[in-house]
Amino acid sequence: MRSAEGTRGSRADQADQRRAELLDAARRVVLERGISNTRVADIAKATNVSGGLIHYHFATKDELITAMLRVTIDGEVARLKELVQAEGPAAERLDRVLRYYIPRSRTDQSWLLWIDAFAAGLRETVVRDILLELETAWIGAVEQVIQAGVDSGAFTCDDPHGAAERLDSMLDGLIIRYTLHPSVLSRGRLLEHARIAAAREVSVPRSAFPLS
């Protein structure tokens, strides 16, 4: 006979699984329709469940979208921490972080999601707060890698935080251009811009970074 504790655990697991399915569906729908144009009814249709079931797990659309963005940011920040803590020469570590930030292609789902979130963040405070958290984590990761390079004597940089902010701002602009106009700016050229800028920020030659 199953214990009451086991039954509660099973129900909690089922609820967690259902929430994960709804968050995954929300991500797919948002990528297709955009945050502003996504309705709870669209997500219900994508998962073949009722809107009432969605509202059982998430009181509002905003709560659902926020939870979806939260899961996404948590995964990306966790990966950033792994890259920052990985061993290797200073320039190699910085290059790994830069390459992780740059989308793999113009259809990179993560970046399509964040570009859409940028627009939504103009009007939605919760989305804006999550974007700030992601940007803060990214700038912090770059700063940490640069500071480690300075401490080891591999880099020269009087203001690692400022250098990280400049790299962040430059890459955001270039990535939006690359995503919208890939025929004008290729990924290879985008990466080259990033490496040249990074080399200047930490006072090393461009040759300290990979050539391709």
C-alpha cells in the first residue's frame, strides 16, 4: 500500500512535469508569435490542454512567460559559470565566453527569444528585470575572466568592469544586425569584431585569440 508521503511525492512530480511541459510549449509559441502576441489560448492549443489547466499552474500569462524566461536564463547563467571556471590561458577563456554569447546562427532560438524580450521589456517591467539580470550575469562573467587575466599578468586593463560593459554593448548591437541582416554581417565577421575589440580592451595582440 502506497504511503501518503509517497502519494504526495508522486503528485508533486506530476505537477512539476506538467509545468515543465507548459513552459516548453510557451517557449515554442513565443518563438513563433512573439511575447506580446502570445495568448494563453495559444499555449493551451499547442499542448492540447484547457486554459483552465494552465491557469491552475500559472495564475496569469505574465506569470507563465516570466517562468519560461526564468528557466531559460537559469540555464544560460549556469553555462556561463562553467565557462568562467574552466581552465586555460586567459585569452582562450575570454574567447570561450565571447563565442558562447554570439549566436550559432541567425535562427538561434535563444537569441530570437531575447531579442523579442528586449522589445517587450520596453513596456513590461517583469521582462525588463529579467533582461537586466541576464545582462548583469554576462557582464559579470566577462569582467571575472578579464580580472583573472589581469591578476595572472596576461592582460592589462585598468577597468575590467568597464571593458565588459563595452564588449556587451558592442555585441548586442552587432548580434541584432547579424540576426536581421545576415547577408550584411556574417557570423565569422561578427566574431572577428568581438576578438579585435576584446584584444584592445585587455592590451594583447589580436593573434592571442584564435584565427577562426
